[in-house]
Amino acid sequence: MVIALLVAACSSAPSRPMSSGERLYRAKCTSCHRVYEPHEQTPPQRAATLHKIEAEKKVHLTAEERAEILGYLGGSSALR
């Protein structure tokens, strides 16, 4: 029982419900890097980074997935 409590306390899962954009971001993006908080880049930087990662074929996103991730991060989908 104590071990289960320790595991739960050390979990990196958020304690609030995740939006679908956040779930998608965590599923598609964090297998290669840590979770970046939305404030760590400007919207144009986030869009450019996502474009670069897609161009390098590190991730495949549909237009809807891309828009949802950028929406969660507070970015713009203008850069494609």
C-alpha cells in the first residue's frame, strides 16, 4: 500500500483533467522530449518548431492534430 502511494505521489500526470489538445501533445510529442510548458516559446516559435519536426519526419500529424496541439500551446497554425 505504501508503495502504491509513493508511486502515485511521484507520478508526472497532471492533477487536473487534460484537454484533448494537451492529451494529443503528450501522446505525439513527449516520447522524444520532456513536456514543454506553453509559455516557453512564442506562438511563431512553436509553429516553426512543429513545422521543423514534421519536415524532419520525427512526427506525422494531420492538419487537425497540428491545429489542436498549437491551440493547446496557445500558438498559431499560420506557419505550415
